Amino acid sequence: MDYSALIAKSRDRFSELEEAVGNPDLFSEPKRATGILREHRKLQQTLALWENLQAAKRQLTDNQELAKSDDPEFAAMAAEEIPGLETTIAKLADDLQYALLPADPTEDRDALIEIRAGAGGDEASLFAAELMRAYQRYADLRGWKCEHLESSPSEVGGFKEVILKVTGDEVFRYLKYESGVHRVQRVPATETQGRVHTSTITVAVLPEAEEVDVEIKPDDLRIEVCRAGGAGGQHVNRTESAVQIFHLPTGLYVRCEEGRSQIKNKELALQILRSKLFEQKLRQQQDAYSSHRRSLIGSGDRSEKIRTYNFPQSRVTDHRIGLTSHNLTGVMAGDFSEFTAGLQKAEMAERLSEAGL
């Protein structure tokens, strides 16, 4: 498809943004400035993709001509480069298609990851802790920052529930595919007869919400303070630092006790509540998505099984796109790239179809 018209529009918009970025009053409105800088960076990357694609196409044409040279050695060298150029062009074309799609407003956001042990008791809580560490390693590999917001440890060293905050570049774009039920099949450490057990955990990835995304009225909240549980010595025993917030209209409940300060815990709890309310708002908007795309990025239904981790066979299967990998060790070390790439490609194909591209 010829993208020249879209590129021309992108160049015009980029020129407008260049002027805005150079305006000394840009940061007088921080939120507007952030949006302008984000759009400027995205368009800059898009235009660079276009230039690289055109350069690769020109080089391919040149090599195809040179491959017809009367000099056998020269022709052979030119022909040898052609397959690599064709691969590069196909990759750049795919990247450009994705870049030209209407932006998903949540893709650039930071994210909260909520992991809960499901069926399987102690084994589920242990796997919840292992998957949490896998996400932390994934964040490290991508250069993101991962912060522990809230947790409820289990008696065997796992987690009944844990909430992480991940900040960085395009966090939600890459993590959004993790929402759903993750199933683990393996022999628990407590199993004496070597039988494989099946356990589940649920993961919800929420784009971080800003205050303008959802309105939280003070009258809609019931805020209670209490003593934190778990380790912490005299501070935990003597200080009412834990905060729990009930959102009366929706029945949502959030508790936070990770920080030593009641004020800090209240801020974190409100942040989590705001993201949960924003998720509900987005879920209602997702009704406009096609059923296929909704299945890729999660419908919000936490009973939806998306992936199975089979330890005896060192196998990981994503059921949404039918992709199986035998790199279980790598996945648990934070290498989700194969699954993320497959899911992004499937979603991109669906979005291109919807956009008529």
C-alpha cells in the first residue's frame, strides 16, 4: 500500500509540533507539554522508519541491477545482500504500518500489575511469587523501573496477592497482554509421589490512571486506618500506618500497608483505586473492539485462561495465538519477547483490518 499521503500529513503535523516544542512557554502547562513531547517523539520515530524503508528499497533496487553485472564476482556480492535487504524491508514495512495506526491512548502509560493466587492453595501462591519475579526481570531487561506497592504473603513464602508498579517507556503497550489466568502444571515440592498438579493465578495489568481520567468524590470513599500486619517490629505493632479504602458506588476495596507512613499508604491506595476505576471505564469502551482483538488484549474477564506453564515438559503455551515455546527457563527469567511479539503481530493485523489498511 502507498503510505505517501499519510506520511505527508505526518510531516505537516511534525512541523507544527516542532514549533510547539521550541516554544519557551511549553512547560507552563505540564500535562499538555507531556502530550506534545510524546506525540513529537512518536512522529519522529515514524518518519525515521519511512526514510529507512525508502533507503532500503533504493539499495535493493541498486543491488538487483548490480546482480546483473558482467563482473561475476561483483554480481555475486550484490546478489548475496538481496535476501537480507528483503528481510529488512519487510520488517520496516511492518513497523511502519503499526506506527501509522491511530494511537492507543493508554499504550504510553505506566502500569500496575496485580497478581493473585487462584486454585491450588500453597502451590498457586508460590507460582504467584515466581511470576512476579519474572515480571521484575522483564522490567529490568527493558530498562523499566519496578516498584512493590502492596502484597499479602502466604505462609509458605509465596504471595496470595501482590501489586507492582512498572514505570518506563511504553510499559502498558508491552504488558497489557499479560492480563488473564496463568496456569502452571508441575510437581509441587510437598508432593511425595511425583504427581503433577495444576494451579492457577490471575494477572490484571492496569494502565496507570491520572486524576483527570476518573473523578473520585470524597463522599464516595470510606477510609479506615489500622495496624499493618507481617514483619516490621515495633513500628508495625504500635503505629496505625495501614490504610484501607472502600469505594462505595462500585464496592471496590483497596488496602495498602507497604509504606511506614500513613500518608504515603493513603496516596498509594488512591493510586491503585484510581487505576481500578480507570480499568472499568476502559472495559466498557472495549465493547467497540472486535471479539478477536478483545481476546488478544484481554476482555477484563479474569476467568479467561491465556497461558499454560508446563514444567515437566519445559513448555509454555499461549492459548490466544496457539504459540508454544520450549524455553520455559528463559520465560521465567523474564524473556517474554517471543509471546509479546506474536501477540503484537496478531493485534496489529486486526487493527490494520479495522482501519482498512
